[in-house]
Amino acid sequence: MINALLLVAIWFWQRWAVYAFCAVSVVITGVNLVTGGAPLQALAGLAAPFVLFLLTAQRWARFR
């Protein structure tokens, strides 16, 4: 739910939402690792922030 709201904010070029999306993804990955989730699946959760970085890197100046 939080990620969906953050993605809407990213759609409206909000720089803080990119940082928050990455932070939430890292926290969720950590929780998955601590609670005994499969390490490969937990680390796969970091794929979304990486893709987000690839998509926003060239357009970073447009973000407010």
C-alpha cells in the first residue's frame, strides 16, 4: 500500500518519494531476511529500487 502511494508521488515527479520507495524496499528486504525468508527471494525485493534508479537517473533534474 505504501509503495503504491509512493509510486503515485513518483509519477508526479516528487524526489522525496524516490528516496522513500528505496528506503521502504530496504526495510522490507531486511524484515524478510530476519524473519527467515529465503535470502534470494528477499534480495530480489531490491530489484524494484534498482529498476527505479535506472528509469529515473537520466531525468533526475525534473524531480522536485
